[in-house]
Amino acid sequence: MSNRPPKVPFVNFSLQHQPIQSQIAEAIRKIIQEGDFILGQALAEFETAFAAASGVKYGVGVACGTDAIALGLQACGINPGDEIIIPANTFIATAIAVLQAKAIPILVDCDPETALIDLTAAETAVTSKTKAIIPVHLYGQMVSPGQLLDFANRHDLIIFEDAAQAHLAHREGYRAGSIGKAAAFSFYPSKNLGSFGDGGMLITNDAQLAKKMRTLRNYGAPSKYLHTEIGTNSRLDNLQAAVLNVKLPYLEKWNRDRSEAAEHYNTLLEPLKHKGIVPIANHSSSGHIYHLYVIQITEESSIDRNTLQEKLAQDGIQTGIHYPVPCHLQPAYQNLGNRGDFPRAETLCQQILSLPMYPGLSNTQIEQVVRAIELSLNC
């Protein structure tokens, strides 16, 4: 196997970090000098700034996006045995977080064009035990706020957004995280706004919910050594918050760079649709922030997804699959459903391929990727 670097990497963090490296270094130096590592000023500043950028009042930083969902559901009053509707087509962390909250994840299928949760399918999943729905704003595109609010109002459900891939995405006048009772974000390094390790946040407009979340993340203690809740230790540390504070002002531009790259992909891939190369649909216009750029290799294609991925790798082009196995077919979670229960999600997992996408990805690189796809189809 060649040790040569890829011609087109799947992600390239250095393009973001190099221009602001001195700012990041100074922010980290300040934290070290002051010894302000846990629940300090940098975290408070970032919580306020990110919540405001997302169009809500309060932010509570935690150790990871999974904790933001699990603790957030607890803060929302979800009780053991409550049913929570989630999409079958999501990263397993969504289901894990529901289970950690001692609730029951109820899977529903996805829309075949957008890969987002199918709210029509969700209608049949509602029971007397259903207390909430977690729409996953997948790949950087929001679930329709209007449709989501109508659905939740009809069934008297809490909306708890999984916005781990949708930092500052927008649709129908809403920012990701501003639709429902609360929302969870991840700051995993590869996210549009990524830290230098794990990190997450819950955001909300509910002051009491935010207060309870701060208690839950800190051993269930509203004040030192007074434990009023059964909480845990899950805090976004100040070093990560300091890094995120430096990066946040650049996020809008980085998102625009991703959207422009996606537009170039869309233009070049348009002639390949009749050959079975179909980008996941964008129903959000400029509101889609393209955490991932995902295509489907449909039955009309002359080759399958795995073969195309192998051929692109041979040409030095890195790709990913998000995600290759739906939640209910994961070995540890087969109690969530059986093969055939969510056919659209099962089909997608066999067809989707994530192409290189990051701020600074050049038109030349995008053209190289698409040309390699064309050659693979015609070989």
C-alpha cells in the first residue's frame, strides 16, 4: 500500500487552523497562565456567544454531544420508560443518548431524497408513551421547522434537536437549535465548529432547563458539595472553550465556503444523475451548511458504492460513509428493529458516499474528484 499523502483528503484541518494559529496559541497560553481550567471564564463566554449565534438565550457546555442529548433529555423531564422518536438513519450516539436517559428510542424511516427523518412515517410511531421527538439535522441540513412544529403540536411532544452536524444551519427563519425545547451540539474536531478534542453543548431558551442542566453536568450539584440531582461529571473544559471562542467568529465564512464547494459539486455532478450518481437533496437553499457532502450511487449506476469508493481511493481521493449500518442493524441494538423495518434507511446505507468537504477545498480538487467518478463509471 502506498504511503503517499492523498491527492484530495477527506478533511484538512490545517487550512482552518494555520491562519488563526497565533490566536489559538494565545488563548491556550492565557488559560494555562491563569490556571482557570474547569467551569471558568472562557467557558462562560463561549456558552453565551454560541447560544446567541444560534438564536437562543442559554448554552451549557458538556463533555460531548452524546452527553448533551442524554443529560438534556433528563433536564427536559424525560422519565424512564418514556418513548422518544428518532430516525433510523443517524449516528448511533443519538440512540445511545436516549438509552442513557433511560428512555426508549423508537425508530422511524427517513426521506429518500434528503436522508432526514420522515415525519409522515413518524405519525404511525406515536403512542400514549411518546414524550418527545429528536429530529437529527443530518449532514448540515435542518429538518423542516414548520413541519416539525406542526407534528409536535399535533401530538403534544417535546422537540429536542440533535444539531451535532448543523452549527448555524438555518431554514424557514430558524437557526438550528432554536426550534424546540432544547438542542444538542457536538464540537468533535471534524465538525464545522470543532474543538481540539471532545466537547458538546445544550442550548435552550428555558432558563430553568439551563439551570438544571448546569446542575446535572456537575455531579448534580447547584452549589459545591450540595447534590440535589443524580448527575454526572460532564463539563466542557476551558481549554476547549478557549479554542472554540477563537474559531466561532470564522464559522459563518467557513460555512459559506462549504456551501460554495457544494454548489460546484452540484454543477459538475448534474450530468451524472442519469448514470446513478445523485447528490442528497438540499431543501434548505443557503441554510444547508454541508458538514458532509453526500451522494447516492443508485441502481442505475454501472458500479456499486463500495467499488466506486475503492476506485477513488486508488486515485488518491479519500471518502467516507455516513453511515454504513443503520441503528437497528447494529449488533448491540438489534432490539430496536428487524431487517426490513426501515427499508429506505437500509437502502441508503448501501448507496451513500461522502465526498471530500471542508473550507478551503478548491474547485480544482472538486473537479478532480468528479473526473475520477466519471472515469470510474466509464471503465
